[in-house]
Amino acid sequence: MLTLNLLGYHCPLPVHETRKALEGMEKGVTLTVIADDPETKHDIPMLLERIGAKLLHLEEEAGEIIFTIEKL
């Protein structure tokens, strides 16, 4: 499992960095993305649909949005 901490960054940077991380991963590996830009709740799931990755879990806690993603 890999973790990408994108706290303090605003779109489009979280989407770009998530895409870059997923491109470098092998299939079946899980990526946790931590962000605080509210736009990521919409933008990252859209990215995952386009590139064929799966959102396993989305959690929001104290202003932090935590995505658990599996590369397919």
C-alpha cells in the first residue's frame, strides 16, 4: 500500500499527482490519497473512471478527505 499526502494542494494538482502515482504502480496495489481540497471529492472519482482504477473507500474526517484506490 502506498500513501500520497496532498494536504494543502488545490486542484488540479491532487488529480495530476494521483494519476502520476497510479501510472507508476502495478495492478492490484492500493493507493491511499489524503487531500483537503473539497473539489477532489468530485474530481478524483471522475479520474478513476477514466483511467480504470477502483475507489474502494472514501472517508472524510476533520476536513481531510481520504481515498483508498486500487489500480486495476
